[in-house]
Amino acid sequence: MRTVHADVLLASVGERGVLCDFYDEDAAGTYQDLMREEEDGTPEAREFAAHIRPASGPVLELAAGTGRLTFPLLNLGFEVTALELSAAMLDTLRGRLADAPADVRDRCTVVQADMTAFALAKRFGTVLVSPGTIDLLDEADRPGLYASVREHLAPGGRFLLSLAQSDAVKSESLERHQQFPGKSGRLYKMHVKAFPAEKIREVTIYPADETADPFVVCTSRIRILKVDQMVAELEEAGFDVITRTLPAFKEMLLLEATPRSDSSS
Ligand code: SAM
């Protein structure tokens, strides 16, 4: 996926340039270098856990990535199905599971599927989505997500949809540049540019070292979503939003929704 900034970079580095989506195989080195162990998702997992009713059964985590939230959820004792589209992310997740204690590993099922159109032969007490994930989906794709979630919720089940708070309630500058080190010590640059008319933000991450070969340019396109719009979409898709929570510790907003016919349970 091209971004305006990626086009400029790729034009200047010639054949050294490699363009990839941030979650693709070619980006795996960059992603793993930038993922920090201390960002292990435990506070978010606890926040989700506070909304999971006791004995409500297995949890379906959509777009699980490399397991940043999956492992804390497993460590809290849940049985988790981790659904993810990217083979590169799944490789890392499966590798981490192989290294985990058997009682943790045995409570996790990994599925490669598209969160906008999946069919698993199972229903779940809870389906959850981490912050910074639904905003990867186009308006045309989100109804597929809502429909798939509805079909996989057990009676009385809950859909826990989180949004990055920057999307939900804060305004951000139109353009920013940042530089930060990966775990390897390698420096990366990040360019973020908002296009308010199109309601998207383009993110481009690349090596600070202009001589890097290959010069891997990772891109992501993030939809700028407002919480009221999310609530309206959920209601349109047949859910009732029963709580909106703004956890203090983390820049996220959590919506708890239940299929309308189940709202009394
Ligand atoms: N949940 C993980 C976390 O909190 O670290 C990963 C979140 S990351 C922001 C978004 C994830 O969504 C990536 O792993 C990406 O591969 C995945 N993804 C993007 N589109 C997807 C789709 N249509 N179906 C399933 N996963 C998808």
C-alpha cells in the first residue's frame, strides 16, 4: 500500500527500496524490532477481563497480531481463540506459543482468517478487538466484521470493541515526524500525515539510515473514526452499546455491545 511519503522515499532510494504493509512478511523484521516487551498488553487485557462475565466461556480475539494481548489473556486464565490474517504475525504468535508452558498453550487456538468475513464452528461468550485495529478497516468492510461477530456470539455474549483514544476523542496534528530506536539499537523514522477530508491517516516507518540496503518502507493507512460513529455503526448492525469506558491508564476507549435480541440477558 502506497502512502504519499513512501512514494517520495522510494523515488530517492531506487532499487534498494522495498514497500510493504506494516503487518506483512517483509515488515516482520521492523515490526519485531519495534515491538517492546514492556508493551505486553497486560493493562489492556485486565481492562477487557473486567468486562468478561464469569463463566461466560471462551474468548475470541480478533486481529491478535503476535499475541501482545493474547498472552496476558491466557495468563489471566481464559481460553482464547486468536484470529489473525497476516501469516507473518501468525508465525511469531505460533513461535511464542510453542515456547509457552503447556497449560497456557493448550488453552489457545490459532486461526488464520479475515476478521471481516470469518466462519468458525464455535460460539464465544466474548469477542474482542484491540485498540488500533478496527481503524484498519474501510467503511465497506466494517459491516462484515459486525455480522461475523454477531454470528459467533453465544446467547448473552458481549462484543468488546476498543478504539485508540486519539481516534475516538482527541484531535491530532495534521503531520508529524518522529525518530526512535528499535530493540536492536537501529534508528527508525515515522511520518504520520492526516488527510481530514478523506478521514484517514497515513503512517510510514523507515530506517533513519538513508544508506540502508534494503531500505524497507512500511506503511499503514488508518481511518479516523469517532466514537459516536462507532456507536451508530454498532446500532445499525443490530447491537446495543451497553457501556463506554475510558480506562485511565491507557489511551483507549472501550465499547461493550450485545446483540439487540440479547440485551436483557
Ligand atoms: N491485537 C494485536 C495487538 O494489540 O498488539 C495486534 C494489533 S495491530 C494494531 C492490528 C492487527 O490486525 C495486525 O496484526 C494485522 O495483521 C491485523 N489485521 C489487519 N486486517 C485484518 C483482517 N482483515 N483480519 C484479521 N486481522 C487483520
